[in-house]
Amino acid sequence: MAVHPDGAGSHRWEGAVGHLSPADRQAEADEFDQGMAAVTAYARRHGDTAVPGGHVDDAGFRLGVWVADQRLAHLESRLADARREALERVAAWSWTPTSTGRDELGRFGT
């Protein structure tokens, strides 16, 4: 199921240009769907969503970067409510990236 925000999305370029073309909006929605599938699979496998920043899944999706982007968009109030709610439905989702002691780069804290 695609999650399409009515307002501003989390795409990093949207704030710079003010809007996205229909094709870019669809590409962003597709990327969000791919990220949701990847983070859900990661949570099932690892029991958490503390994805290391450099993590790339088996399909080549840069999950670590995607998760960090979603958390940053949420922190900056740029994440659409539908996307925030979708992420919060992922088992073990946390808005805090260090819930298991790892930072966004996968290093363990001191």
C-alpha cells in the first residue's frame, strides 16, 4: 500500500524547490514504500530499527540512509502524518536511533 502525503513530503529537495513534479512525487512515494518494506524486514530479522547508517539491504536499498532521513524529517516536522503513522506501525520502530547503543554509523556508544 502506497502512502502518499497531501502536503510536503520528506524528500530532501522538496523544501528547496517548493514542489515536486507528478513523476518525482511518484518516485518519492515508491521509494517510501521500498523503505517501509526494507525497514519492516530489518526489524523482523534484528528485533530493532537501529539501522547502521551504512546499511544496504540485499536488494541494494540504502536502508541506513533512508531511516536516518525519515528520523530527521520527523525531527524537523517535515514528515507527513501518514508516513509517521506508517513508521510507528513497524514492530520495534523507534524515533531514537541509538535504542540499542548504536549510532547512525553503526558504532557502539561509549
